[in-house]
Amino acid sequence: MRSILVTVMMLIVVAVIFVNVVTRDGGLQDAIEDQGNIAITRIQTLYDPNARLN
């Protein structure tokens, strides 16, 4: 019974860490989305010879 309680508590801690690190404002998700937008812009400039890269 004690090991089940420890397991459940560890899962709760992992869930809280995930929410705080990944989904908060300015977190990992925002950084990934920003890099994705930069990549999309760079790919689009490959098809537009008049566009300039940053």
C-alpha cells in the first residue's frame, strides 16, 4: 500500500512539473512554437527570391 502511495505522489509531481515547465507562458511550448514560426518564414523565403532573411 505504501508503494502505491509513493507512486501516485510521484506521478502528481511529474504532472505539476510538466505543467510548470512546458505549458506556462514563456515555457517550452512557446519556445518550440517560436522556432517553428521562424522555420516557416525561412522556408517561405526559399520560394520568394525577393524576400530577405533576418
